[in-house]
Amino acid sequence: MITSTSNDKIKYMEKLRKSASFRHEEGLFPVEGIRMIKEIPGERVVKLYYTEKAYERYREEIDSININTGFEDDRLVSESCMKKMCDTENPQGIISAVRMDECAFEDIISGEEADKKTAPLILVLEKLQDPGNLGTIIRTSEAAGVTGIMISNDSADIYNPKVIRSTMGAIFRMKIYVSPDIPEDVTKLKASGITVYSMHLNGEQFYEKDFTKGTAFLIGNEGNGLSDELSSLADEMIRIPMMGQVESLNAAISASVAAYEALRQRIKR
């Protein structure tokens, strides 16, 4: 058992948790909790650590992970070591390091063989900073049938521990492309025949549009909205109807409403 919080393996996992640049250098990110770890494709689990209490409670699941991955490591750690590695205040006693699986631009506009009849439905996220919002968008996207997410590289890290927790496992199934140049990639979306919509107070009524064909929704920063440069690239401006004196919605709410309206239209069709 590893008992020292100064152990190199413990410090390595702590650095993965704290540093986005280190995560991307290593191509790994930490995942906490048995429920989330069970969602991970086995071949992507690189390291696994757990406490004695966690092993007693989740023995069957942990043994299954070990068998599926076949890696060898000093996996048993003390409670103090576990707390050092984890982002949550009261960890469940199990954490893993998982291999990243980032997508290319082409991946988000072309589905799997079984999804070829489904028109692309893409969320484009510009400078989104709140990890909770981002995780919620990823989770909702899977539920609403979004085929891909494009996010600017100056947004919150998609492998931030809070993002991972908020996705409730959807991070392992959604296609997410981190764009180095959002305006250029939005232009490529349009060239691919996808209609691009931006949310705007002066836009046309949201529910009057047809989202059954290839569709992309532009979602802006929580505080400042979309940049003028990106907004100007949209084919059409739309607005979500709002009552009272409210002028805007949370980024995750806007993305959810947009995605579910597209899903409603596609199911109806």
C-alpha cells in the first residue's frame, strides 16, 4: 500500500488534477468515483488507485477493471493519499488516469455507420469558461442527440475534473473537437452544407426555423456572449422567446433549449 503523500505516483495524479497543460502533455486525465469509472472504455484506463474501504465495497467492479485492462501498478493507497489525488472534498476512494480521445473536425460532421441517416446537429461553443456549464452541455448534448461539439481552445479544459463529473459519463461517448480557430472551422461547417445559427436578441423567432437538416448552433461566453466576428458568420440569427424582463439565458440552458427543439422537430418528422 502507498501511504506517503510524497510518493511520486500520488504527486503525478495530483498534478494531473491541478494542471490542464500537464494533462495535455501526458494525454491523460483523472476520473473519480466508481460510477464514472465504470463508464470508461476499458482500453483507455491507464492507472487505477483505490483505498481498502473502496475495495471492500466495490471488489467485483474493481476486479473487473483490473482484468479488462491488464495493467500492473501499486494500486492500493491510504485515505490521505486518495484525498491528495482527488478533486472532491469527500472522495469515494477510487480514482483512475484515463487516456484522452480527442476528435478531429471531420469526426463531428460525420456520424458512425448507424447514424448516417441523422443530419448533423452541432453545438459550437466560444470561450465558455465555467466547467459546470460545459459539463452540463456535454451531458445534455448526448441526451438530445447532438452529433458533435466544437469548442474554442480558449474555453475551459474539457478534461477539467469538474467538467468530467458534470458530464455523468457522456464525456466518454460524445464527439468533442477542440478548435484552434473557431471562425475558420465555422466557415468549413458552412461549406459542408450545415446551416449555422447564432442566438441574438434581434433574431427571428426560434420556433419558426427548420432544424431537421444539418444544423449548428453558436453558443457564446457566459458574460459577453458571442464575439462579433463569430456571430457575423452565422447564416441566420434566432432568438429564444422569453417572458418578463429577462434578456438572456445561461449558456447551458440556451444550448439545451436549442438542442431539444432540434430533437423535437426531428422526432416529429
